[in-house]
Amino acid sequence: MLNFSKANRDDFFAHWKKDWPAKEFFASQHDVSEEQYLRFKELIESRSGETDIEKFLATNKEVLSLSLFLFSTGHHATWIFPKQHIRPASGATGGMIPDYLMAGLSSDGFSWWVLELKGANHDAFKTQEKRVFLSPEANKGICQLMNYIDVSTRSQGYLRDELKLNGYREPKGILLIGTDQESSNEQVREFKGAWNRLNPRIQIRSYSALLNIVKSKIERGK
């Protein structure tokens, strides 16, 4: 498997395979900058809303590409597809447009992900009478991801042939929401761990976790 790095960028593109997703959607995590990290850090620490975060990530895809590092994939290459119509609107049936579809290439091959963004100003969980539950925003995001994954899994032919998502198959879901501030609560921390262990198809991650990945990538590159 050809690995992508700053040193062999030209070689990587020279050996581009026909069955890979289109080059125009390629995003290089190796190009992430300290300036991007600091801008992202400011957004997360100020607990910005979904609109501001989405606006930043849309123009800083190097940061977004590192979200797949949370799942030990995408180390060779990442492709990002914003606002894909995975189900066109038809009559009484509404269309479906996830925030992002993402493909990660690693030594194990390709993996596909559907990414849903919520604000850093929303917690993923809430506590009530010494019990932990999904917050309303997290519950909404989980339900959206379930629908996206179900529809896109049943429409893989359409997505590959019509949208040219070469190799698209069996996506998993990522919900990015909140910060690690809520994990200071031991009950919340344990419940989040249980959720991600028991629900491998839909994972809940905080923007703090992504921020740490970006920081680590920059420090390793120095």
C-alpha cells in the first residue's frame, strides 16, 4: 500500500488508482498548520455553535481529515465529500444531505464514514436523578446518522455510479459534539465509554478529542 506523506506527495499522485475516489475530494492531513490549530482551539474553547464550526471546517479540511485518526484509519489518505445528496427529494419523501461523507485509506484498505456536526456549545449527555441520558442534540444527531447510514447502505449502487463515490460501502457514523468538559463527571465519562463500546457503527466524539489529534499531528511534524 502506497503511503502518503509530505516527502512522497508527487509519487503518491503519480500512482493514483482508478478505483480510488476523485482527486478533487482529497484532503491532506499532513498540511494541517499551527494557525489552523489555534483558530480551531479558539472556537472549541469558546464553545462555538454548529454554524461557526461548520464554516471553519468547510475551509480547513486538513483539520477535518484528522477526525478519522480517532478511529485508526485515514493515515494513508482521506477524502471529504460535503453535503452529498444521498437521497434526492421525491414527492412526500424528503431528501437526505449529511454534513459530510468521508473515506479513509489505511493499511487495511478503505473505510467510509458519515459525519454529523453539532455545536461545541451542546453537551452529548445529560444527567437526571443520578442517571445519564443522551442530550436532545445528541439524540437528534444519532437519529440522523441512523437514517443516513441505512439509506446510504441500501443505495450503495446509486452512490457509486451516480455520485462517483468509488468504493463506497458499509459506512459508519461519527457524531462530533461538545467538549471534554462534561467528561469531568465520572458517570458521564463511563456512559460515553459504554456507548462507544456497544455501538461501534455510530460513535460519539467531542471536539476536544479532535483538537488533541490536531495538536499531536502538528507536534510530530515539527
